[in-house]
Amino acid sequence: MKRVRRILHPTDFSRASGAAFLRAVALAKVKRAELLLVHVLLPPTPFIGDGYVSPKTYEELEAAARRGAQRQLAKLAARAKKATAKVKAVLLEGTPYSQIARAARAKRADLIVMGTHGRTGLKKFFLGSVAERVIASASCPVLTVRGK
């Protein structure tokens, strides 16, 4: 395997992502690699039964979600900076698996370290597996870390 210079860690801020974050930070430290933290923001969807949602309300929901995600990414970046020299945080929008794979290609990541919830059966069928789709579409190796 070639030298690891850039590690991409996609996070959804879940416990599963937390375990992968710790592994990504440790690897970045050992390999002296740059760590790219990525969160993919999904457009807010109104709850079923809410009826009409005005454009202003939708924009406010979207802005609040963006601010919250940026805050959480900044916290993770601060934690990672204590252990590694180079950390960048990126907030993207769209379908998580495709944006993660696209970011890995665009940023020339050598490795993706991501969490997995370990869902099986009907939960996996209905909720899908972002990790599985990233593995199938990524241009670099993917290390999955099962959440606690």
C-alpha cells in the first residue's frame, strides 16, 4: 500500500462515527497524514402532517441545520488538532455516499475511515448502508469501524 498522506473521515456525529473518528485521528497521527473531516448535510424535510411549510421557514430550518453541523465539525476539528498537525473540516450537501466518494476523489484521499452502525435484516433493508455504498463507489481503500 502506498504512503497514506490524506485520511478522509466522514461523520454523521453518531456513536458509530465517534469510534471511527478516534481511529482516524490515531492513524493520522501515526502516519503524519492530513485528516479531512466531512459531514454531508441532507436538506431538511418537513414532518409528515405539517402541511405547508413556507419558504422562509424552510430556509430557517436549513440555516439552523447548517450552523449546527458546522459547530459539531468545529468541535471535532479542535479535538483532532490536539493530536494531529493538519485537520480540515468540510461541510457538503447531497446524498451522503456519493458526496463522500466524490470528496475522497477530489481531495485525493488515500484512505477513508468511517463508522458503521452494523445494521442487519429489515433495518438494513429500509435504512440502507452508507458504508456499503461508499465501499462500492470509493476510489481508495475504506476502513470501517463498528460503533459501540
